[in-house]
Amino acid sequence: MSDAFVPVATLDQLDAGEAIDLVAGGVEIALVRDEDGGVHALEDVCSHEEIPLSDGDVEGCTIECWKHGSQFDLVTGRPLQLPAVLPVRVFPVRVDESSGEILVDPTAADDT
């Protein structure tokens, strides 16, 4: 496992069903907390058009781009709804349960 995890937020800064934008290691990331409380990090750009996914709606374990309705799986980054056909990169996330600190490794994207 990589040593490149960097702190990016805390759980109290990210409500369930919410996405925020941030930069970690020079990479634009959408940090998302799904409706069940799971935390995910993915590339903050829709693969269909260069629109920030962090501006989209979170439903279940998906995020929807507000411009054309493309939906992406938060775990795999795979598109679930056209017009996007290419996945977005996802990044490993750790949550320190004692402090609530969220850490992301921006160097270890999963290009599914």
C-alpha cells in the first residue's frame, strides 16, 4: 500500500449524500460521502465533458453529472448512464475512525 495518503477533510465536513471538490497532490478530486456514509474519492471531471462531478447529485453509491446526466459508480468509477462511456479514476481512501480524518492517496488512481 502506498505511503502517499494525505489528509483532505474530516467526516464532519462531509455530510452523507454530499460531494466536495478539493486538490490533493495536484490532482482535482471529488470527495463523496454516499448515503450509507461510505467515503469515496474520484477524479473531479466528467469523462463525457469537462464538468466537475463534485457539482453533481449523489444518490446511493452513484454521482450524476448535472450537465448531461451521466452517472458514475463511486466505487469503480464506471459510467452507469449515457452519454459518458469512459470511466473516471478513483483513488484509495482511508478514514481514521478515532479522529474522523479522511485521507486520500492521489498517486494511486485505479484506472478501471
